[in-house]
Amino acid sequence: MGTEVSFWKRCGNCKKEIPFASTYWVCNVSTCNRPRTALAFCSVGCWDAHVPMLRHRESWAEERQSPSQAEWARRQRGAGAKGRRRADRARRSSRS
């Protein structure tokens, strides 16, 4: 059914793989941390490269820890179930 991935995400700048259970960096600016965007960077250098492109006035990199493979799979299952419930509600309301 699902394919097993060997990494958590790709870097928002260089596209290098960010492994499970490893350190990565995020931008403190809220527009970079929205669920649709959710930029993650493999190094402070990659984070620094995105700052001029997005014209942040004052920003810094925050160190984070990526989830383990098991934790990530659990989150994905939960997100899939939430999406199915949302689709079911939309279908029921469209019939009314």
C-alpha cells in the first residue's frame, strides 16, 4: 500500500535528504512555518541562503529534531484518517 521512505524531508534549499531522528533547522518567521510551506533546512548555511530570497527583516534559525520513522508513520496515518473524515463530512453536507 504505502512505500517506505528512507528519509524524513528534503532541505528547502539544496534538496538534500534530511534523515529521520536527526537535527535540522527551521526559520523563526511564521510564513516559513505554515503547514503548507513547512520549510526545513539541512544546515544553517541552507537556512541562511533562503533569507535574502524571502526578504526577512529579522530572523534566525531554530534547531529541531526530526521524528523517528515510526513516529512519522503514525502521524501520516493520523493525517490520512483526518482527511477521510473531512471528505465524509463534505459528502454528507452536499447531499442535504
